[in-house]
Amino acid sequence: WHAPGEHLFRSRMRPEDLDDYVRAEHEAARESLHKTLSQAGMHLPAERIRLLKGDPRRELPDVVADGDFDLAVVGSVGRTGVAGLLIGETAETLVRSVRCSVLVVKPAGFTSPVALAPEST
């Protein structure tokens, strides 16, 4: 999660107002995560959830490298253009920077532009 514009607001807002804004963004991210998990029928204990602040392209590789993971799962929805059809920027960064396996999940309804060659008989 991140607080959009936080670095811009730092010099224009009172520190306590900025803190309130950042706390509100964190809470919104937490609520969104719990809503998503609930909709998927999942419940994770609070101690198993780490809601990190920052750019996922920078944070995820460090988290995965610091942990004992066999598999990292990352969603891929944000990239546009031809490259985004195959793998997103965050997912690509993770794949290139960790030692464990990475499963990249595209959104429901995604159709790959890459077709398998027909099997010859």
C-alpha cells in the first residue's frame, strides 16, 4: 500500500494532518485486503498478514529474499501494451529478482495473445 502524493504533501501539510492522511490510507488498504479475502472465502490470522508500505517492485523482492519461501504468488493487472499482455511489471521484477518459484496470476477473463501451435498428427 502507499499514500498517493505523500511526498508532495510533506512540505504542504501540518505533520499531524499528514499522519492522519497516511493512517487513513493504511486503514483503507487493510480494509480492502480483508474484504478481498472475505469475498474469496479466506480468513488469515492477523499475525500472518504483513501489509507493507511502498512500491511493490521494491518491497516484494526484499520480503521474498528475506523469507524462506518455495513459492511467491503475485497478481498481474496493471501493465498495458504488448508486454502487459504476458506479464506485469511488478511480476516481471519479482521473477527476475528472487530465487524461489513465482506464480503469476492474471485476472479473470484474461485471454493470452499467445496461441499454442496445433498438435500435428
